Amino acid sequence: MSKTNKIDEFLSKLKHPLKTEMESVIKIIREASPQMEEDVKWGGPSFDYKEPMATLNPRMTDFVAVIFHKGELLNDNTGLLEPGPKGKAYAKFRSMEEVKKHKANLQKIVKDWIKIMNS
């Protein structure tokens, strides 16, 4: 089974009040770069490029939480990321409107991660 199919299989079984929004966030990350590797780790869909980049946390039900594991490396001037503990950063999407509004910002963050990992 390909790793993409692992995420799709995970989502097919997921019961979450913002499942449609989560699926859209995953699609946005996928569209940002075909270089991202996908898996299900730490209890949610995860994306790596050279090292772990981000994981979605489906245990959060009030919003779609995207945890950037080394968020302190990202120079986010979009305002999308919130600083978290241990160098992490969080993107939170509470509605489809927010997902659509921040699509370009989320894709920029993914592309910035790839640039950082390649430098």
C-alpha cells in the first residue's frame, strides 16, 4: 500500500466534525509539492520532506490542527502559524472559509519548508 493510500484509508475511517476541512487541508499540502512524503504517524496524517514537516491532529475537534514539528525554522509572515512548545508551530482551521482563505499561505509554508531542507 502506498503511503498516500495510508492517509486516504485513515480518512475513510475517520469520524471528525471537520472531516471535509481536513481533507481539503491535506489536498492543499499535496498540491503544494509532489516531493512531500506521506504517512500516518503520531495518530494522524503526516507529511515529510527529508524530515518530518507536519502532522494533522484529529484528536482536536474544534478545528483542524496542523502541527509543524520544527515551526521555529519557518519564517512565517502570513500570520497563519501560532507558536507552540518545543519549537513547534500550529495552523488551525475552524471552517472551510478559513481553509480557502489560507490556501496560498499554507502552500507557501510547505514550499518554504522544502527550501529550508534543501539549503
